[in-house]
Amino acid sequence: MKTAADILRKCFRSQDIIARIGGDEFAVILPNTGIDVVEKATERIRKMVEDSKFTFEKDNIALSVSIGYAVKNNSFDKIEEVFKEADNNMYREKLFHKRSSYRKVLDSILKIFEVRQPALKRHQNMVKELLVSFAEYLKLSKNRIRNLELLA
């Protein structure tokens, strides 16, 4: 928890609000900030997490985080809905990064298909590349592109 909190403090500005909202969950509010700044901040977090370890009973353990975010674009957006969207995006990321037991089961099933249908993996990669290329052409956000990769 301390390592994660330290990383968050280093990744955000002094005017940003960082709060522990329960268990191992944090929320960050970035006033008057667009999606591009939020995406850059999440990339900074990922990079610092990748380079971080914490010590537990004399063992160095890699830190793992899932990040979900949303942007309140206007005064009509309800903050509860924005928070719910960020929370949903965080759970999508957990699936995307294969940290859930559901994803492990799905990966096992895909491996069985790969053995029985060797072209499946190649097809899966081609579909993913096509979706990502099209999403980038449409200039979709990184978050939407990740969702499309998960779909593929």
C-alpha cells in the first residue's frame, strides 16, 4: 500500500487529489484536466510500477496495479457515473492484463484450441492487429483501443 501510494504521489501534481477509497483502492481527481493528461499520468504510473518492488518478509515482490480512469467532460456529467465508468475500466484492465482467474481459464481454453487448430492464434493476432490499426486510424483513445484488444 505504501509503495503504491508513494508512486501515486510522484506521478501527480500538487493540486491533484489522491485518496485511498477502501482496501487497496485509490482514487485520483485531476481538476480541469483532459484525457491526454490523464493517459500520460497512467503511463507514468505503469512505468514506475514496472520498475518497483516492495519487501515482504525479506522477499522483494513485484508491484501490480490495475488502472481505470474516466473524464468528466462537462457540468452535466454526474460524478457518480464518471466514477462508475472509471471503475468499469479498471476491471476491464484486470482482464486485459490477465490478472483474474477467469482470464487464466480463458487462456487455457485458447491454448487447447491452438493445439487443435494451429491457425487460431494467427487468426486471433490478425483480428487484433486489424482492430487496433482501425482504432488508431479513427484516433480512438488508448483506453478504447485496449478494450478492442480485449475484445479480439
